[in-house]
Amino acid sequence: MKAKKLVSLALPIMLLGGCGTDNIEKKADTKVAKIEVKEEDKEKLSNEAYPSRMSNLHYELKLKMEELTEVSKGKDKDVKEQNKKILKSADELQEIYVKFYKIDPPKEFEEQHKSVLKAIDCYKEAIDTQLSLAKSGSVTKNKTEQLKDLMYKGNDYLEKGMKPIEEAVEHTKRPDAIPLSKDGKEIVGEWGSYVGDKFTKGTEFRQDGTYTIFDDVDNTPYENSHMDGKWSYNGDTREMTLTIDEYVKDGKKAEPGEMKQSMTYKMENFTDTGYKMVGDDGSVMRQVKRR
């Protein structure tokens, strides 16, 4: 028997209306509308552009799903306010679903794209149904398990479709496949993470070529923990170089011999909402932009 491995996305347990644990099914309108996109609204992508675009969309989908999951697990004392955050995040997830449907894949990736769209359909049905059940207060353990199975099914479709696409990314990715200009000016701004509407700043890249990395894990003040320096981006190699001028940890400033002079990261994904960079030491920087 094949083990059910959750390879990508999990089912958020919604708060809306309460989450029951009994086995009594209450009536709820769980009919899920299909995504429909007119042919004239679709964008035909080349064999070279398609893998990178899909990889970026896949990353955007995971970020939004993770956000929705975190919001759903939150313990906001104001239930109405938390529900607003859940609905807002769910609406933004719907917009990402449509982005997948608006792509017209090249012939070489038609089958992979069909598999990805099947995954999107599974995710949409599972989460939309969960929302409907939560609103009516008719969530049960049995129904939740069924929806989890649907998410697992979606994960299988997603892995089947995205694996060859991700493998093609490095073979087809040219410098202009990453939507950054050669000097990387689009990365200027504040980056970090969201839980609902609450933003925690992790990095600030400035117009003058300086940056600051903050402690976004323990949220200690700037004076206690930070790293300051200069940043530069090479569009030809897709590399971000961070030189280190000052590093402070737990209120103690590191001496020059106690820290690296610089770090180099490879830009793997970049959209107007998030990025992923992998350092030469294997470390990963993955953040979203302040809205």
C-alpha cells in the first residue's frame, strides 16, 4: 500500500463558525464553482519561458497556502477579526488559482500542465468545501479526513506535473527568465513574513545599495540583533552578493575576524510578492514583500 506523503500542501482547519468534532452532518452548500478562463485571456508561453513562470507560480501558491494555514491556526481573541483574515487570505488564494489557468503551455509541457491544473482543482475543492462547512458549523472529523485525502490527491498531481517542470527550469533559465533587471533594483523594499495582516520584517534592501537583516525569529530589537552591509545583484549570473559591515548577536558586536566578509546567494525565484535565494553555503532566504 502506497504511503500518503504530504509532499507540498496541507489542509488548513478553518475557524469560521466553529470547528465541530462530532459525526453529525449538518446541511451546507458545498458546491464548488469551476475556474473558467476565456481563451483570449490566456497567455501563450514559449518552451523557454514556461518552466520559470510555473516555478514562480508554484512558489507563490505555497507561500499563500502557508499563510492561510498560519492564519487558520491563530488564536486571535477577536474571532470576527480572525475570520476576516481567513477570508481575505482565501480570496487571494483564489486569484493564484486563476493565474495557473491563464497560462497556455507550449506543446512540450501540455500533459504536465494538465496534471498541475488537476492539482489546483483538488486544492480549490478541498479548501472551498472546508470554508463552506466551517461557515455553517458542520465540520466533522469524517469530512475533514475526506478533504485531507483530496489534498493528498492534489499533492500527487502537483508532484507529477511540477517535477519535470522544475527539472527543466535550470536547463531553460536565462538571466531574463528571472523578472529582475540587471542591477536588481526591483528587490528594493521591505521583506519578511505575514501571519494574517501582521508583517514581520526580516530584511530591508535600500535604494542606496545598503541592507539590514533583522531577527525575524525571536523579534529582538535592532540594537540586540542585526546585520548591516551592502548588497549588489548580477543579472548575468543571477547572484546576490551581501557584504557584511556589522553583525550584532544578543547585543554583542562581532569583530572583523569573527564574521564572514560577504555572502553570495543564487536567485532561484522572484515575483512581485516574494523571492527565494540559496546561499553558497546551502542556506535559504525565502521572504515575501510588505504589502
